[in-house]
Amino acid sequence: MTFRKIPHDVHEGAPDAARTLMGTPEFAKSRDERKKVEMRFAHLKTHHRFERMRLRGLSGARDEFHLAAVVQDLKSLASCIWRPPPNTQAPSAA
């Protein structure tokens, strides 16, 4: 059975440096923080149709992204403070 080989340049130290850092607690913390941010972007893309910028220029893109971030923050705030209405039915006397 033949296998494909990926050439590895001996002068390319970045992958080796990254592999040595993978076992450290700092790497785990950085990975967890990165995952939170990436999940926010994925949520924007899938649930809010934020696939591309619709406004022109850097200021337009910044404004559009800030609006999308505000929407996400308001949704998370609403889910934190929302409580179901109290049960208004009177207990039955038996």
C-alpha cells in the first residue's frame, strides 16, 4: 500500500515549536479562549446570516460588525434574565 508523503523542511521550525507547546497549560488556556471567540463567529454566520459585509469601507464593516455583536450580547443578556411567568393557577382544594 502506498502512502502520500508530506515534505517537511528542516529549516521550518514553526510547526515543531507549535508541537512542543501543545502539552502546556498555557496552550490549553489559549485554545479554550480561541474556541469561545470562534464559536461566536460561527454563531454569527449561521444564525444571523453574517456571511459577508454589506456596507462599504472599513468604517462600514466595523459598524456592521459592532451591530452584530450588540445583537449577540442582547440575546445572551435576554436569555440570562428571562424567567418563565409564575404559575397563576390557584392550587385546587381537595
